[in-house]
Amino acid sequence: MQDPLHITLPDGCDSRLDKALAAALAATDGEGAGLSRSRLRALIEEGAVARAGGETVTEPKTKVKPGESWVIRPPAPVAAEPEPEAIPLDIVFEDADLVVVNKPAGMVVHPAPGAERGTLVNALLHHCGDSLSGIGGVLRPGIVHRIDKDTSGLLVVAKSDAAHQGLAALFAAHDIERSYQAVCQGAPDRGDPRLLGLEGVTPEEGWLRIEGDIDRHRSDRKRMAVVPGGRHAVTRVRVLERFGATRAVAALVECRLETGRTHQIRVHLAHVGHPLAGDPVYGRPRAVSARDLDPEAAAALRGFPRQALHAASLGFVHPVSGERVAFRADLPADMDHLLASLRRNHTPGA
């Protein structure tokens, strides 16, 4: 961690914390003068800002007054250029402009504090080598979307400026088809009165549409939540299989994203009462009767070590060739094993 920055707010400062800190730092020629308001907002939300000798504050809109003293503790900087690392990759497709990778669970996409090595970017720098034609004048892969560390599946990465700009435009316009498979607790039934009574939940032909704005959780800034006034988010869900001898205690579902917000599928399914199996942030294991699952299946469901989520398919118009391309990745071994255990306990009529 870098040395902390100590700031005393001057007369006439803004009453909002992030704005007041940005203005106070900009007026100095010290080490923190280059911190933008957006970076300061992120540091506040990450818990790196506190009153001098007092509490940590995680809300950028916190009201402040002139003369107050604050401390900023920025994390240690990450190397500007990640280093290539010889890490095996499951390459699904590659040409001169882009590469599609089937990312394993447990791999971080981009270097960040605490995860500077062993990331997908480190692996791609080694894999691509001289075939990278440069993104913004730097030889690096262009990350246009991400999936969580413990989510497996498909990710498309640009190798050229043209592909980077084109893919970014496709994602911004929601012109990328993305399908995920997940195991959730319970089964989100399109005819369930409880679900249909929730705001933003509507049945569509074969699907359940979940619409709910997503933003940082108001009290836990490391989590996301459905928050009115947050970023617009829409997920469509359909049940593929139900598991449980007398009732559906778990289900294999397909999820399709209309938008791509942080933790979107995990947040939306938890919001409607069907969190993902193994999700350490948005769900916790539920009690399961021996009448519904045999002991092995119950243990597999309760002990699944990550969120049971896999980016199964990806389709888009190639940003350089103009051809329509589509890719699919089979479920990883851990989810296959979980499903094999659960399939001995099919719900009657499912």
C-alpha cells in the first residue's frame, strides 16, 4: 500500500466528499494531485478513505465541511504493463483480429491489486506474442467484457484496434448474444404467483424476464444489489431441468443477458429468491430434506465451491470480416459432476 494522503478541506469546499477531495487535491502539487474524481469515488467505495482518527466512509455523497481532515490510503500500484506468462489456455477461435477463450473458473481476467499475475491478460500476452497489432498504440489484448474470477466460460478479446473498437460498439449496442448455464436453488417457475408479484418480473414465451437496476449495495460496497436508479439491467431465465424427488430444490437454468452489469445474473437470481448454488456473496446453502435429494447430491449441492455459473455460448458479427460467428463451450467438469449427482433426483413431471 502507498503512503496515506492527509487532506484538510479548505474554505468554500463542496459539501460532497468525492468532489471536495478532488478539488482539494487538485489545488496542491503533492502526490495526490493527479487523482481524478472518478478514481476518488472508487477509493471511497473500496473503503480506502476515512476521517482522520475516525471512521471509514464508503459513500461518495457523504456531507463534509471546511476544516475537516481526511486520510486516503491508496492501494499499491499495479505495474503499468502486465508481463507475459506461459499459462495454458483453451482457445476456441483465433484470427488476426480477435481470440475467443474458454476461461477456467479461478482465473482473474485482468491484473488488479492482489492479482497482478496469473491472469487471462498475462496468459494472452504470452500466447499472442507478436501477433498483437496494438490497442491504443500499445501491444496488449483489448478486454471489452469480463466474467467473474469464479465463473467459467467464453470470453472474446480483441487483438487489433479495429476489433477493439468494433467489439466495444457491439457490446454498447447490446448486439452480442450471450447465453449462460447455471445451477440455482429452487426453480424460477414462470407461473409462480410469488415471482410474478415482484416488481420487474414478467413472463415471456418460454422465459422469465427480470428487470432491475443494479448498483453498489448501500451498506456493503463490495456487493452489488437491485437498486432503483442504478444501471438498467435485464436478464431472461428459463428452467432446463428441475431436481428434487418431491419438489424442485435446485434447477439447471439458461440465462440470457440483454445488458451486462457487474454480477448481473448472480444479483438478479438472488433478488427473486433463487441464488446460484455455491455463490459465496449472494446466497447460502439451504436445508434440503432427505426425501428430496440423496445424501451425495445434497452434499454436492451444499458444498459446491464456487458460483455454479458458466458462459456457455457467444455470438456476434465479426467486427472486421462482417461474418456472423457463434461459439459454444461445454460445461466444466465440476458442474458436470454436480449435475450428475442431481439428476438422480428429478422432480416428478419435470
